[in-house]
Amino acid sequence: MDAEREVLDVLARNAREDIDDIAAQTGLDADAVADAIDALEADNVVHGYQAVVDWDRVDEGKIRAIAEINVELDRETGYEQVADQIAKFPAVDALHLVSGDYDFAVEVLGETMEDVSRFISEQVAPMPEVTQTVTHYIMDTYKDGGIRFEDGDDDDRLSVSP
């Protein structure tokens, strides 16, 4: 797993690296890198490769929100079953079982705030296990997927007030 871990670390930083570049960075030969990638994909360690998009810079960007979901479970229903129901919706970008004041953190993408609100109120809230939802709209994103979003202003000087 050591070779796979080294390859995984490189892919997590930049999934667009080609096999020869990964080999150079890890000290492995190209065949070992290809084998490691194949094994990581076959073992469902790597589920896919995605671009990290700054939706604020897209003309027709997406509205992102984080919804806190509380559930009440019974003898026949567990967190896994509730997660399966929530995860099937295309609007759900990410779903996490969390500790703390609520049970699930759901990252939702929509075209408008109304789309997100309608999704939560018409699809998630009516689920029998769901007891409460709280939706937080994301106003700005500074870092996502380990990548810091820069505003293009390289002037790091502090403002001076008289």
C-alpha cells in the first residue's frame, strides 16, 4: 500500500498528472504507478476525478448551501438507509454523517436559492425520519477541495488609516 499511498497523495493534489510525472515525483516506475492507480480504482479508494470549480466566477453560477439534517431512527431504519435516500438526489453534492447538534451535513447545489429551498422543503424535509432541517446558503468560497480561491488581487499590503 506504500506505493499506492504515494500515488494517491499525488492524485489528491492534482488528478491531471500523467503517469510519467507521478512516477518522477514518487520514484516509482511508470508500470508501478499504472498498477497502483488500477488497484486504487478497483478497490473503490478512488471513486472519480473532478475539477474544483469556483462557481462565483461562472456567469451562470450555482447556488451552494449546507443543510443540517436531524433524523429520528427506529428499529428498522439506520443512518445508512437514510443516507441512501438522501444521496440519490442529483442536487446533493456531498453527504456526511457528523457528530454534534445534527446528524447529517448535506452540501446542495441548485440553479437558484428557490431551487435549493424547494429541494429541502419538498424532497428532504418530508422524509419520515427527518425531524428538522436548517439551511445555510454559502455566500462566498475561499477554499474548496484543498484549493484556495484567489481573487486575483496580489496586493497584500495592509490599509493604513489616518
